[in-house]
Amino acid sequence: MAKNNGKQFELLVKVIYEEIIAQDSVESVEVKHDVSLLGKSGQEHQIDVYWSFKIGGEIMQVAIECKDYKSAVSVGRIRDFWGALDDIGNIKGIFVTTKGYQSGAITFAEHHKIALKTVQEPTEAELNPEGVIQEILVNGSLFGIYNSKVMPKFDLAWIVENTALKEGDPFSLRGRNDQIKIMDSNFEVLGTILDYENRLPRSPENSNDLKYRFEFSDGYLFAPESFEKPLKIEHIDFTYDTFTHQMHSAMNLKLTADAVLKDITTGEAFLYNKSAANSSI
């Protein structure tokens, strides 16, 4: 996390909370920077980061004080922030800094229900906790086919009896293997030529001119680009080659983040990735 001046730190906190709110699926909430709110005393209070939303008929407000200090925040700073919150009224306060808080500041904040957060560079332990799988290795073999040729055996007696084709008439079989279908007499599709190719045995491995036959007692081949109606078939013969491909891959599951927002009391942490930040930061 690069060093920020005061405004940059405020904008960083703003986009972190924009991402948190987006992940919580809270709709129609605009996180604003550098907002002035009028207190009951008539005093204007400058709020670094602010948002509000309506729930159950009530307006809920959140104010964040951002301080990029070189040392731990003192109780006086928290007391000043609480004074502004008390004057505004009906508002939740969050204090965010970089170096932590003095013990008196923590005690005072807990009493007045002010959330204390820090934004720092994430540690390796926060990014990748002990016991969490950080890498998956995949080793295996892919068994495939290529150079596939298909030869259907038509029921010539049925074709002569049920179509205008006569024995010896030429016709061609055209179409993609995922378009040519095999169906039964009820026109239920049994599969495409591609489906049957995928069912071909992959063994023996790395072999040529393998042969396999699919028999059909009630099968009809339909090629929309070749003929108007399905033609009865007896079987389909495939000739094909097989190959084996060895696979070795690694999947890195380690997390990356530019900053971590951590709650001082609960220890709850939110990892922030800069890719979601405003380009002006």
C-alpha cells in the first residue's frame, strides 16, 4: 500500500467501503467524500466519508473519520470525533487510521460504540492463513480421437418402399456431425453423429484405423442438408485414430491485496484489491 496524503487516504477508505457495500448487495447507497453535516448546535461538521440509507422507515447514517497518522491515535482524537457525532445525532461513527490506537482511545470508543478500524498492508498470514490450500496440482491424461470417418448402412428395402429413391440412385450425405441426427420411429432423437463419436472407445491408445459399429433395430438417419425425411439405417461404422495427451498444470490459489481493513475489537478483516479503486487515487 503506497504512502497516502490525507486526501488520498480518505479516498482509499471511501472506495474500500464502496466495495464492501457492493458485496453486501446494499442497493441505492452512495458513499460520499468530504461531506458537511449540520449539528444540533448549529455547528457544521466536516465528515471525511459518509453514506446513509433508509430501513424500516428510519434513516440510518454512517460517518467515517480518516487519519493517516504516524503514531497511534490518542483518546483526544476519538473524543473530538464523538463530540461531532453527538452533535449531529442519530449517526454511526467509524474511525479509520493506519498505526492503531492507544488503550484509552479504545476504551472510550467501545463505551460510545464507535468502531475502530485500521488500514494497512496485508501480512502473508492474512493473505494466506495457515491450513488453507494455496495451490492445486493437476496431472492426468486426455484420451482423444481424430481423423474420424463415418459410414452408415441404410436399409435399402425400406428406402425403396417408403421413398422415391430407387436402388442405384446416387445421393450424398452432407452436414456437420452435430446436425446429422439418429432418431427412432417415434422421431425421438437418439443422438447426433457427434454424440456417437464421443462414445467411441479411446483404447487402445495412440492407434490408427480403429473400427467400431453401432447397431440399430429401430434407427433412422436424418441429414437436413441431404434429404427431406429420415432414412432407416441398420448400423453406423466408424473408422478413427486415437491419441493420448499428458496434462500437467498448477492452479495458484494465493490471495493478493493492496490493503486490509481490520476491526480493532473483532479482528474481522476485509482484503481490498486496488483494481476496484478509482483511477484518481
